[in-house]
Amino acid sequence: MPLHDEALNVEGGCNCGAVHYKVAIPALAQRLPRPLAPADAPVPLPFIALDHCNDCRRTTGSLLPALLCAPIDMCFVSLVAASSATLAPKASAYKSSHERWRWFCSRCGINIASTAVMPAGFPSMLDITLGSVRREYVDGEALVPERHLWWDYGVDWIQRLATEGYVTLPIHPDYRLTDTVTLRRPG
């Protein structure tokens, strides 16, 4: 499900609160199309994706990273002021692979986003981990992933989990293994 047609602000940041960001997504009519998308099926920027590449899996610590892929021009980042009781907050980066940098909070270590050198014709992009987005934004339907990226590089059982689900796995409402939930498929 693609992002809604209306303008939307999405906010998030790190776990300790030192790094905060806001993505100001314009209404659909003002969004640029993603270069190299099919002409008969344009993909407006930003978009939400599940990323199957090994580099993103390892650096986020998630089996299947979900990303808000947004032009940098839509993104605003702020840092809280340091006090005598805290370390100076700072968004830090490191080069994780050829022409790709990972951004994280140097105080709590949360992986927030990545940037890469983009091909000609692409805007500069910030791929924000959906795990760093504030809960109220991911609770609704606005940020449901709409596509898979790097599928050919994915792990088979993770691809099956993402496309078919595992209805045979026990589901527990919390950390206790004594209670289980039974899911019923529609139909």
C-alpha cells in the first residue's frame, strides 16, 4: 500500500532522544517520480520498502529492514543540546560498503538511516529505518511497505516469511510462553 495521497509529516529518532528527525512528505501531486520506475507505473518519492540486501540486514540488526526511502530535501534532523550530565549528542556515520554510509546516534547507538551515492538523475536520498519512526506513525496504515528491494539477494526463509507468513508458529501476546493467540485467516 503506497503512502496516502495527503501531505504527511513523519517523525522519529534514536532511543535516547538525542537525535530527532522529521520527514515532510508533500501531497501526492507534488511528489517527484522515482527515476528508472516504469512509465506506466510511476513510483512517487518517498516510498516504503522491505530491504533484502545483506548489508542492510547486518547493519540494522533486523532480518528484514523496513525503510522510508525519502529525498533528503524532505528531511530535517535536530540534536538535543548537551548538558553537563550527558554526553554531547551527535549523529555519527560510517562507510558500510562502497558509496554507502550508515547514520546512527553516537550516544545510544540506534541505526537511524543510510545515504548512498545515487545514479545520475536521482535526487540525494535518505533511507530511514522504520524502526526509528515514532510509534504513532507506524501504528496506522500510512507507512505499510509497498515493495521489496534487493529481492535477488535475500534469504529464502525470510522471503517466504515476508510473502506467505508463518501461520504455524505459536504467537504469544507478550514474553510469557504460557499464553498463545490463535489467528484465523480470512475466507
